Amino acid sequence: MDTRERILQAAAEMIAEDVAARLSVRAVAARAGVSTGSLRFHFPTQRALQDSLLSRIYGHLLPDDPIRDQELPARERLLNCLRQVLAPLGVDEDARTAWGRMYRAFIEPEPTEQLRTAYLSHEREAEQRIEHWLTVLAEEGALPPGDHSRNTRFLLTVLNGLALERALPTGESVLTAETETLDAAVDHVLKTAPASQDRPIRR
């Protein structure tokens, strides 16, 4: 196993043991049995290490992830990924049942440290999934490289709001309004993409 693979395997083991683990350069290097300089050579920043690890994890766990369907434009793929998150919730009764479980698990009980840790672990898993999608698009040039945490938080907030709307009474089509919101959210995230990215050619 080469050095890069040893580093990624060590980081994956740390995450497997504790999903909230902080992948510091020193801790991962020690776990992999390499120097911090060697780790920096392969992963110049902590973010580069995290992005590579996320791509490895989700590439293995979700080989059919819509974000990898390069026959579609980046915008459509990101929309499909967001829709995939909302789909299992259903609407009306199904959505109310799902939110009831969430309420009883995390809102109704006293907010103990154990409860907070459990919820943050659940939230971090959702964040990592969105970060992975944005990282893939950045690698393709559809997004600028760098820290995607702001857009990740924005998209997660949009998803949480739409999931709640599915459970609430409404006077219009939930799915129509949801589609408009997802379109706006994805357009916002991709607004810094190169001008030619995913734009139809007008004649």
C-alpha cells in the first residue's frame, strides 16, 4: 500500500470509530505511521484530505450516486441529489410521521449532552453527503475549488425547510413549490460557475 492509500485508510478508520472525529494532520499522520511532512506532500491542506476521503467513502457506499452521472449537466445532477434526499419522506401523512419521529427523538426530550451528540452526528452525516456532491462538481470545474461549508449549510437548511413543509398543511401543490425552491437554491450555489458551464447554446 502506497503512502497516500495508507493515509486515506487511517483517516477512514478514524471516521469509522467516531463520525465526529477531527482529522487533524498530526493525528492522521500518527495513525498512518507517516510523517506530517509526508502527509502534507500528498494532501497540502486538511480540506484536501477531507475531500479525498469523502470521495472515497461515497464512491464506495453510493456507486450509483446521481452526482456521478456525467451524461447530465452539473445543475441537473445536483437537483437530482437533493430530490433523492427528500423522496423517502413522502408527503402529507408520511411526512408527518417522519417529523413526528424526529420530534420525539430530538425536540421533545430534555437536550442532554448525549442527545446533542447523537443529533450532531446525524447532522454531520448529512453535511458530509452534500460536501461530497459539491466536491465532485468542483473537481469537474462546475464550482470553484475550496471550502464548500457555506453552500453545504445553505443547502442543508433548504432541505430541512422543504422536508418540514411536506408535513404542514398547504393550499398549493407542495411538489410544485418545492421544485421552484430547489431550482433557486441550485442556481444560487452554481452562480459562481464559469459562464459557459451547463448553459444551453442560444442561436
